[in-house]
Amino acid sequence: MIPPAHLLDFLKREDSFIIAAHLSPDGDALGSALALSMALEKLGKRTLLLCRDSVPEHYLFLPGYERFCTFDTAVSSGIAIQEFRNLILVDCNEIKRTGMERSVLAYLTFQASAVIDHHETEKEFGDFKWVAPDIAATGMMIYYLIKALGIAVTKEMAINLYTALIVDTGNFRFENTSPEVLVVAAALTEAGAPPHLIHRELNESWSEGRFKLFIKLLNTIRIEDGIAITTITKRMFEETSTSPDDTESFVSFPQVMKKIRVAILLREVSENDYKASLRSRGAINVARIAESFGGGGHKNAAGCNIKADIETARAGLIRQVKEQMNEG
């Protein structure tokens, strides 16, 4: 895969970049942003990594994770944030997905903006865009970008990109695991990424609280016509001393049952406000379902927010999923 020439020219021409990850960052967003920052600095560029939310505990093994900062911490630490004149969105394609407040955007003045993303629901934002929905992870796109820039992939870059890859392919279990994915994974392993250690950090390092939260989640499961819906409430977080970061990957667990075609996790944000995460198998396009609620994502992995009570939210999602199933 060859990145667009206009994007490569932009990265070579400009000297300073803010690299922004989406809110509630996952391994693809974090690993991709970190690797891109490291690569650009190899070219003598200046980069600033921004994320509204802190790096989740289970990603603190990523090389360079401590370089992420919020707008407030960047300003308070004396960084002249306004000197970074270009913006790159990684693993998202609209500014609202970064969670940047209007006051922040009013403070920043960008010469140009770029988008590097693989989500199906493409938006209008960005002067320089590379959106590739058929690519399994944004980390793969960053890998090709680094190679196209003529930069050798370091061990630190490789760890970040391998993490991005396995998070968005579900440890190479999802349908997006193509031969190309495995070729890139092999190249990253050759560059120094240790698969067994990364797997251990991501999948065998749960806190006791996270495990107790998972047990509570399983006790909420409802199954209807191949659809599994689980729920997490704010009270469950309080009872287990956990946070939304601890729910990553929970949505997919019901799919260990052969008959489950769609898995949905509803997480309570506030009263009558739920974050819905959706996963599917085969031809069922959950991105379309998420879009109908104002969200988006990939064909087999998407999300949205629903302003409703829990029963109304469940019923609305089940109705939309069944419509998708009938269309298929």
C-alpha cells in the first residue's frame, strides 16, 4: 500500500504537528499516534501528542505513552502549544471525536489539517485525507507511511504498531485479519515487537476490580434471536473501583457463543445516556446501525451514544439489528 502523495508532501514540508487521538483512546489510536510522532521526529519535526482522556492503565507499557498530554496540562507545563501549526487526526476523522472544546479550538490556529483513519463513516474534516476503510487498523497505515517516508521502524515504533494491530484485529481473531495483516505483523516482530509480552500486557494483566466488573457484566446478559446485550451501570463501576477504561474488549465476549451474530454493550454515562458498543459477524453492518443513532465505525465494530432510558435504548438497538439481519 502506498500512502497518498499529497499527505507525504505535507508531512515532509511542514515542521510542527499536533497529533490528536480520539477520546477514550484504544490501542490503535495510541499506538498509531506514538509511532507517527516518533517517525516525524526522526525527520527533525516537532510533534505534540494530545488526547482529552488519560492513557488507560493497560496501555502504560507502550513506549512513549507519558508524552501524551491534555490541552490544559500542555499549557500548564509551559509548552507553547500555539507554535504547533498543523493538526493530524489519527484513528478518527472529525474534530469532535477528539473531544476538544470550542475554547481550545478558538485558541489554536492551524495552517492545515490531516486525517489518517480507517473508519467506514467518513467525514468532511481535513485538508489532507487518507481514509482507508478496508485496512484492518490505522496502525497498518502508519506502518506504510513510515516506510514511505524512508524511516527505519525502531523497536519502540514496532511495539506501538503491533499493539495497534492486535487490538483492532482482536488478537488476529476478527474477519479483518488478512494475509497482509500477518505480513505486517511479521515485519513488526522482526523490528523488535515481542508478541508474547504485548499479549500478556493486554490480556493477562487485569486488576481484581476489572475481573469483578466482568462478572457483573455477564450477569446482565440478555439474548434474543442471535443478539446478545450486556449492560454496565455507574454503580457497577463504583462497586468494583473501576472506570470505563476497564471495559475495553468486554463487548466481544458474548461472541464466544456460536449462535451470537451481534453483541452489544450498553454503558451508562449519566441518567438516560448510554454509550453503545456493537460487534457483529459476517454481513451485518453495525456501522449503519450506529450511524442511525449519530455514531459510526466499521462494518463489524461500531459505537454511538443513545439518549434514552435503558429499556428504550435496548429496544431501539434490537429493532435496528433485526432490520439489518432481515436485509441480509
